Amino acid sequence: MNRALGSLQVAALLVSASYGIGFLFGSGELALSHGMAGSIYGVATGFGMLVLALFARQLWATGLPVWDLFGRAYGKQLQGVVALLSLIWMSGVLAAQIQGGVAVLELLGLEQTHSHLVILLLIYGASRLDLRFASALFAMCLLASAAVLVYALVVANGMGVYLQAIPAFTEDLSTFSASRVVAISLAVGLLVCTGADYQQFVLAARSPLAAVGGCVLAGLLLFVIAFLPSAVVVAMQSGGMLGDLVDTKQVVPWVLGQVAGSVGQDADKLMLIALSVAALGAGAAILRAMTEALACAASSSRFAGHPIFAPIALGLSALLASRDQGIVDTMVSVNVVYIASIGVCFATMVSGIVVPPQHARWIVAVGFAASVSVHLAGWLGQHGEDTDVVSLLLGCFLSAGTALWFRFAAGGWTGRFSGLRR
């Protein structure tokens, strides 16, 4: 690994990994019904960065992504399991890019069915492009959208709304149920700590101090930009400047298109195309990561490196995107399964506690089974809005209970795991 990133570069990459279509469109979608509390996704991501900073030094010392770290601590079998579990949360991120891309293409005039097909084909094609070129293009398009979003805030006379964002955010949180606040906050914040896409930039820092500093700076920057999409939507909504949108996922691209269109002819279409490219760039990057996770899980089988991995990953995400859920809710619903499965074993690694591999496999399996069972019950009409928080908390509780039972039944675990301290 080429470890050459300073703290500013680490922070910039962490923020760019966070400020994507899910962040931008999802926050705007929530703001329509929850006001400034629609910024909860960005705020939770910022707090997650600060928590990541607490063990960034130890993580940097390993030089390993999360599934390889599990492989070192608990054996190759669990390494493949964690790679597959990572596929679950990554499918939620890719589904958000698909939903955002479809929303933009519909604004450009395509029908919904055609939009889904076109965006899937384009994401697959973009994943075949040179990664450096795709990343640069994606970053430029998101930067352009951020500039237009700031301009939209000025046009909508929303600076006052933005400057009062923190008290308005705390007040508007009451529009969410307590269970939904807990589910979104934990699912998003803890994923920042355990997700390989964020950890890769920590690992690439030039020193432990740069890794920690980058995480702290990224958290602070995210607190600054987290309220921007919601502030624009709230300001325009209170000023009666929003049209009748059929799909709430379209509010941010619609606003950006309208504001860009006021600058020059066809600028609205260029803005929407730029947002489409941003969705493609993010989708291509996450599809590559999902393909690598599948390859890691199948590394010991004859299917390793099979070209069918990319279509499988894309198909899984397409199914998730087709569900009638909001963008943030789509990501949260799968994040909780991943965290409930690996959370306890990840915490023991960070703490330096030795867990025998056979015990670790049971701990992960119990957390996964409990979390998925709650989701299945939710699909059958049980739990309702509380499905995500029950899935997360029950999975973690039973996983932790299994760990404690093994520890006392085995007469205590001895030694200290040094995998995060090398």
C-alpha cells in the first residue's frame, strides 16, 4: 500500500466518500417532511468520523481492510463471511445511487422502467472504465453540484435558515420517532467505523497522526456541509418555490436543475447530466468494491474471479432499489444487518480481547440470524417503523450474549489480541 496521504488529503477523501448521491438526495428527500432534521444522515456520518478517529491509529498500524483484519484475528473462513456481509451494506449504497440516477433520468424525460434499465447498464459500463478517470470525473460533477447548491441557498434567501441550522435541527428531530432516530444514527455512524470504503483512506495515511487528524477534520467538515441540502429545501419550501413533485427523491436534482437553468439556456440539462455522471461514478466505484468482496469470499473456490460477480452484485442492488423506500431508509435497512453481525467481534478486536475463531463464528452467526429474522418479520407486517432499530439492537444483544456465554462457559478468554497494534 502506498501510504502518502497527509491529514488534509485523508479528510478530503473521507468527505468525498460521504458526500455522494445518497447524502445529497437523501437529505433533501427527508427535509421535505422533517425540515432541518433531514440532515440526520450527514450529522451521523460526521459523528462516525470522530468515533473512527478514536481507533484510527490502531487501524492504520494493521494496514488491512476489515475482512482481512477478521481473517487475521479469526481465520480465513470468517474472512470470507465478513466479505459477504460487507456485500450487504454495499448493496444499500449502490441501491441509493440507482435510485438517485433513476430520479435524474426521469427528470430528463425517461420513463421509470427505461430509467432503471439505462442506469443499470450505465453503471456496469462505468465500472469497466479506468478508476482514476472515473473518480476524477465523479468528483468534478459533485463539486459542481455543491457550488450550485450554495448558489441555490442564496437565491432562496436561505442563509438565515442555514445559520440557524443547529437549533432547528434539534427541534425538528421530534418529527422522527425515537426508534427511527436511533436506527439512522447508529446504522450510519457505526458503518463509518466498520466500512471498508472509509477505512481505505485511513490506511493510506502517511502516519498514524495523519490518519487521526484526517478523521477529525472530516468529521468537522461534514458538520458544516450536512445542513446544506436540507437548508436549501426548507428555504425553497417555505418560500413556495418548489413545484409539485411526484417523487420526493427528485427534490434536490429538481432544485439544482431549476437554479442552473436560470443561469443560462440548457444549463438545467447540463446540471442533470452532471448529477447522472456523479451517480454513475459512485455506482461504478461501489460495484468494483462489491465484486472484490465476492472474489474474496470465493477465493478458495473454482469460481474465484468469475465475471458473473459484477452482474450478481448489480442485480442484488437493483432488487433493493426497487423497494418502495426512501434513499436513506434503503441504506439503513441493510446497514443494521451488517453491524448487528460483525459489531461485537469488531469491538473485541479494537479492545484487544482474544476470541477463539470457533466462538467468533457463532457470535457473528447469531447476530446475523437475529437481525435478518426481524427484517423477515417486518416484511410480514410486524414491528412496522421499528423494524430497523429492533433488528440492530436485538442482533447486537444476542451476539453479545453469545460472546459472554462462551467466555464464562470456557472459563474465560485469556491473552490479548495484538492484531490492531502491530
